[in-house]
Amino acid sequence: MKLPSREELEANRFLRPFARHLSSPLVWRFNRRGVARGTALGLFSGFAVPVAQTPFAALFAVAARANLPVAAVATFVTNPFTVPFIYFLAFLVGKQAIGMKTETLFSLTPGAGPIERAIGWTVNLAGPTYVGLLIFAVVGAVAGWTTVHVGWRLWVGHRWNRRRRARATRNSGGPLGLGAGN
């Protein structure tokens, strides 16, 4: 799947009202802060928003001046392969967070009709699941933001060290110690 370019987004007739915001260089800049914000917003949207996660992440990215493509890609943490596992784990985490017991989950009024049972099951399953998804969203956003900041600093530090070693080798005359004065 190819993400549309900046020019393609601006030319889209549905996005034309938002072209001024989408053409801002702040949402396309690839720097540490923008990428970290985009990752955090994309992960938050991927977990917390059940449908249309990418448009919500894009909206959040424009509002927060985060990197728009990174925010859109980060929403793919929830995809058709991962959703069943994520939702099951979210249900377990949410059930623990709100202190719901298993007996409470399946207890319904005796003699309830099929519609009341379906509504009861939906409420009993959806509540803990969404609480778990919100926990995943907050933890994922914080973890993504932190990972990008730490990873970016480590990467820049590694490049600085490599550049410093190359400069030291060049100034000392190479590995054999044959400097300019020898």
C-alpha cells in the first residue's frame, strides 16, 4: 500500500478544504519531535479509535503539527491480523482494570429474552474491552514517543562517534600513524 504524496493529497477534491493545513511543511517535516508526535498520535488512534483510524490520526497530526505520514503508518498496529489478539488482551486488561469478575460477565436476569441477553453480553464485553483499548492507547502512545526520542538520540550519537573516529583517523595519518609530519 502506497501512501499518497503531498501533492496528491492537495489535488484531491475531498481534501481541498483542508489543503492549507495539509500543505504546511510542519506536518511533512522529518525531525525527532515531529516523528515522535506522529508515532504517539498514530498509536493512540490505532488503539482508541475503532474505525477510520488513519483519518483521525491525520486530523490529530495536523492539529498537533506532527509528522502526518508517520501518524498514518503507526495506525497499522491494528490490522486484520492483530485485531483479534489485541481485542482479547484488551478485554482481559480492561476486566482487571475495572475489577469485573467472571461471574458478573455471564450473569443475566433469569427469563431474559434473546434481545436482552444480546444487549447484556454486548455491554459486558464492550465495556472492559474499550477500557483495555484506552489503556493500550495511552501506554502505546507514551512508549512510541519515548522509543522514537531515545532511538533518534542513540542514532545521532552513533553517527557523531563514527564521524569523530573518522576525523581522528584522518588527522593521525591513518592506521599506520604516518601523519603529515612523517
